[in-house]
Amino acid sequence: MKVLFAGTPQFAAQYLNGLLSHNVDVVCTITQPDKPGKRGRKPLPSPVKQVATKHNLKIIQPERLSQEDIEPFHADLLLVVAYGQILNSDVLRTPKFGCINVHASLLPRWRGAAPVQRAILAGDSHTGVCIMQMDEGLDTGDILAQQSTPISPHDTAESLREKLSLLGIETLIEVIHQVSAGTQSAKPQPHQGITYAHKITKKEACCLWRVSSGDIDRSIRAFNPDPICYSFIGDLRIRIYQASIHKTEGLQGEPGEILATSKRGILVACGTGSIMLERIQLPVGKGSILTGSDIINSRSGLFTAGKQFH
């Protein structure tokens, strides 16, 4: 079976690696155009392009994927994993067996661009991977296969994506074999429980200290590794990579107030409860990620009790 693969980020790159390790005949890789580098640096290839280059695969990077782009490959199937474009009807009907999408949620919950982050932010106990036959809607196609996994209290978006890529690759390979043999079985998505995972904005990553410590903890995990939660001490923007909910004994303060600093980290009052900031990054020096011990040794004056995050 001749397969086209469309994807862009690291999550998709892991699927491409999985397909190649199972000797799937990927005749072309489709990915988004290279993004401009920061501060005038040369454009950066997507993770999918990097994998495709390593394996000497054919690569195309159209601004907008069209039927004319894929017709020359006479593909049997187009696999789509976090490509970043909605495909039109002409593209969808070009491959012999149509187009199949890997979506990182238990559809119809969290249709859309950011299902992993939204599941963590909502406090969902489980998520999963759906393999679906694509139609013209936004993640509305019939489901060919589905696998679920628990979301742990320590999962970040990065660790959860890793879980889902491992979970979904074997399922995708099985679906490809079923499609090739004509034995696949698709079922419509339920009409109940539909939610949408809207694209994450950088503004959302600003810590709102008036909410509960649980809400803040979920935000820090959902926005790691991108865009990373942040807050301010004075004019300094502090990026927060890791934290944990803390049981405060006898310490109280206004939301955002530093209650104590120790080798464990910076203890901050929230609207309800408190949270220990365990790994942070300052916009000064070499930009290294600091632990509580680092802060005590070199930055303790910046994070004294009574100071306020805002």
C-alpha cells in the first residue's frame, strides 16, 4: 500500500518514525513550510521534515495542500497527524482509500487544535487516541479505532503526547492493515459530549493567582513545553516549568504572595491553597532553569517572603 503522510510537530514525527519502523511504504511526506527562526536566524524545518530528510523521503511543503500536489503519487491512503491544515474535499477523495486522521483525544471530546492541553486544563482523568476516517468537518469523521489512557497528576503536555504517540502507533498500523484488506469497521461519533479544543494562546499562559492551586498546577503542566506559564516579580517575567500543590500549615497570604522560599522552591499563595514553584527561569543571566536550591544560593533576595507575583 502506497501511503502519503501529512504532519508537522514532534507528535507527528513520532508517528512517522513508527510507520517507517513497520516498513510502511511512505511515498511522500507533506509538512508545513519552514518557520522563520528567532532573531533573524535561518528558517527551521518541522520535526516531520527532519525525520523525512533523515530517511531520504520525498518532501513537499505547500502553503495550502491541493489535489494537484498529491495526484502524481497515486497513493492508496493519506495519513494525517497534526498537520495543521483542514483538507478540502478534492484532497480527501484523491487517495484510493481516502484519508485517515490520528487525533489525540477521545472523540467527540476535544475536537480541534489543542486536545492534549485542553484535557489537562479541564482536569480530565483519561484521554486517548482516535483513528478516524476524515470528512470535511473538524474532527467529525467516523471512528475506526480508539485507545484510552489515564492522565496522571504529574503529566505535562509533553509527557502525555509521548504516551499517546506510543499508544497510537500500534493501533494505526493495525488500521492500515485492515484498510488494505477491506476489513475495517467505522462507527459514527456520538452526538453527546462534543467539546472543542481551541488553539492555545500565549495570553492564557499568564498565571492567574486568584484561582485555586489545582487550577494553576494544571495550567503549568498543560503549557509545558509550550508556551510555558509565566508571571512577574516587578518587571521581571518569570517562566514556570514545574510546580506542585502544597498543603500550607499556618501560612496565609494574598493570591500571588510569596509565603516562603526553601530548597524545595518558592511557596506562593493562591486563591485557594498554595503552590510550590520548583523549576523556574529568569530573563537574566544565561536563562538557565533554576531549582529551589539554585534560588537559595544565588537569587534569594528576589524571592523573599511578602513579595508579590502579578
